[in-house]
Amino acid sequence: MNTVSNSTVRCVGGIVHDERGRILLIRRANEPGRGLWSVPGGRVEPGETDEAAVIREMREETGLNVMPGTYVGNACRGRYDIHDYACSVTGGTLRAGDDADDARWIDAVTLIELDESGRLAELLLVTLRDWGVLPTADGSPE
């Protein structure tokens, strides 16, 4: 049986890649992780399913409508228990909103630069690598 402490906050995230293989990241506008780049997502509200939370959080933070798909993995960061899902974009226009002050498609080169400069959320690069969802785009022009 999986027991979760009352102080644990269940969260979700959406892993989205574009047709070029870039991954969608947001720069957090608020704590925790203010100013760091991360996967879009947030808290699951009481009575909300993970799927509904992913759809809501992605729309709020990125302006995109998504369809959650396969469960990708789980990461615990402090009291946050984060469950990430692969998503496909079904509509909307990319723009930062809600808890994000920027949202953009990130290629592999940029992801490494963000990690090396300390601008990625804690262990994000390692986690994405371990889950097999790193961006495949290399930063070359189309």
C-alpha cells in the first residue's frame, strides 16, 4: 500500500514535445523554484483527477490545450509528489500565464545550457534523461 503523508502535495506535470523534438518548458514565476525552468504543471485540486489537473495546469501555464496520455514517471521534490504525463497538443496558442513568466520550446543544446548555468529545476535534466523524454532537436536551424 502506498501511504502519502498529509503534508505531501500531489502535483502533476505535462511532458510535451513538438514536431521538431523540442520539449515544452516554463520558467517559474513563483516559489518554489522561482526563475527556474521546469515542466509545466502544478497542484492537483481536491476531487480533481490527474488528467483534469494536467489539462487545467497546461492551459493556465502555457495557453495550450492538451490531451494527457501515458504516465511517464514520478518525482518527489521536498513535499511535492509530482506525477508527469506525456501529452499531445490539441489547440491553443503558446504563451506564459499563471505561475509561468515564460514558456518556450527547448532543444537539447539549450536544455544543457540551462542546466549548466543552474537555471533548470532541481534534477530536471537527470529525471528527463532517466525517463527517456529528453528533447531530440539539437538546436540546428530547421
